[in-house]
Amino acid sequence: MQICIASIDEAYSLVPTLDKVWTDFAKRFGENRAKTFLAGRALLQKILHDFYQIEKLPFMRTLDNGKPIFEEARFPFFNISHSARTICIAVGSKNLGVDIEFIKKRVHFDALTHKVLSKLELSYLDTLDEEKKLEFFTALWTVRECLVKITGRGLVDLSQITINLETCKIKYYNVEKDNTIHTLRLDDLITTEKPSFLSYSKDKNEEAHYFLLDKGRLNPIHDAKDYLVFNT
């Protein structure tokens, strides 16, 4: 599978390669939303072209909770995430999820952690200083976002996710047992404006490769190191 990262501006530079149907579709959005939408579609088309010999972006449909998928089953699975001015797309042979998130202060942080995290996670969080708490919570948040994006159910079930930090096991609605969830520091992979995390899922037998879009080329990223790894 491929994990491809780009600035939204860099991905947007690929928009002229898209068919007009995509730019016409984006006219229904505001300026910023249209740019992000087209940047994602253009980067996805680039990935399909470079790694799967698919010349043009196939037609898509959207599931009830907003997850886009290709209409035809012969095409690979994909998932898209963006945060601030960065976009990430994962493409592979099995259903998957990906999420990136920049570390930021959160309103009502204590209430949020108690709403989302398990007792074991909260106990571990209490051993950390304030900066590390926010960092670790952001990592766990991307894990949860990644999981709900696999199922396409949206953020409604975050509290149903059980993450065991001792056994590195995750339980969640309808997620296949052969999945592994990998979390990395995004700012260890590429230069970012703020510290950030990237989480993605993959089949345990599938190998992940990382790429950065630079000047229209997807260049490999080497020596990626996991921050967290969970089994489902």
C-alpha cells in the first residue's frame, strides 16, 4: 500500500490533469473547500497513475456517513485526510483508514479525554506532563479517527473503541482482525509547520510505503518509525 503526503498547494498544482467533471463538481463548494477537494482528487489520480497504471480518476460514490469509495470494485481502496495545509492519502488492496492531525490546544480538554478515552488510557495520561498529555491524546485521537474511517460510520462511535495500551490490542465495531494500526510522528517524516501525527490501518500481510509529493513527483520517504502500533 502507499501512504502519500503533500501540501495542499503542491497537490492542487496537479488539478489541470483532472477531467473537467471534477472541477465542475467543485464549483458547488466555497473557495477553500473546493481547493482542498480538488487537491485530494488530483493527488489520488497521481497515485493511481504512478502505482496502478490507472490513467484517469474513476467515478466514485459516497457512503451514508460521507466516506467516498470507487463505484467499481476492481479499483483499489483509498482514504483521504487533511489537517491545516497538509493532505494525506492511503491506497491499498484492502479496506483502510488514514488520519492526520496537528497537535493543538483543545477546549475543555479534561472533559474531552474522559468522554473519549478508556480508564486505562486515562490512567496513563495522568502520568504525563501537560505537553506530553496533549501529544499522546492527539496520537490516540488519530487512531480513533482512522478506525471510524475504516467503517465509514463517522465519529458517532468513538466511545465504543477500546484501546488496551498493555496488550497493544484494539476492539472496535466491524474492524477485521487482520488489521494493524500504525501511528507515526508526521513531522518526523516531512517538514511541517507544527508537530503532528499520522495514523493508518493496513492488512498485517501488506507492506506500507511512504511518499512525499514534491514538484509533481512522488518521492519515497525512508526510515519511517512507528510511534504506536496496535493489532485488532
